[in-house]
Amino acid sequence: MKLIVAGQEAMTPAEFAELAFGYGIDAELFTGTEDESAEDRQARLDVAREILRDLDGPAARFASSLMRTAERRRVLTWKVAA
């Protein structure tokens, strides 16, 4: 299935978001990485929340859902590992 926005084909989810919202959203800022420390995670979330305040409309909803999804995934991974 092709993802086409405004006549341009998006090859990755990041490209789709960039085409749909008109600018790139750094997904890793809102989702984090598997190997980040608790201190790094807290700093990243602080920055992500600041940026989220500056976003509007669909971009804000997209970034917010990235954060929620990443947190749910971390909780589920933690529960499975326990």
C-alpha cells in the first residue's frame, strides 16, 4: 500500500508525518530509545513537553499520541519482563 500525501509518496512513517504536517517531527524525541537512562529519559520528556506546547492542531495530537504509545509499550515490556 502506498502512502501518498499531496501527490508525493511517503516511504517511511517519518516522511508521511512530514508531508502531512508540513514539517518534520522527530519521533525519537517523543518516543525515546530502548537504551536511554532514567536521567536521559527525564530530560528528553522535559524537552518534548516544551515542544508539545508550541505545536498546534494535528502535529500536537500526533506528537502526544507518540508519547502515549511509547509509554504504554514501555509499561507492557516491563510487565512482561517481571
